[in-house]
Amino acid sequence: MKRIFAGNLPSDTTEAELSALFAGFGRVRSIKLMQDVFSGQCKGFGFIEMEGHEARAAIAGLNGKELRGKPLKVNEEQPRDKNGRGRR
């Protein structure tokens, strides 16, 4: 199971829309769209869990693809370091 980071999402993105986008590459196990507590709008990123080979295909197929005029940033989630920052 791989966890995928999807960034640069439009603020009105829904979990259903993201699920449909990734489902073209295999079974989506789970989706967690990060939302603003007050407005409920997407913060511009989320996480998707898929099987390894399906996740790699989704990353290759969706990274840089445009979603409503915004180029997606799709890659494997990187573990956070002890300072709370992701690895680059």
C-alpha cells in the first residue's frame, strides 16, 4: 500500500472528484482531502492510498496533468522529519 500526495488542487475540489481522477489507475483504498476548518474548502492538497503498482501508475500519469487549469503535483508521500517538515 502506498500513500500518494496530491497538491496544487483547486479550492473547490471534492473527494469524489479526486477519487474519480485516481480510479482510472486502479482501486482507491482511501482519500483524505485536507480542508479548511471554517470554510470547508480544500486547502489545496490531499492524500490517496492505493496498491504499489497502481500508485506508481497514478503518479506517472497524473503528475503535471492539469485539473481545471492548475498543474497537479503528484508524488509518493515523504515522511516528515522531526521538525515537522516533509523531506525534499
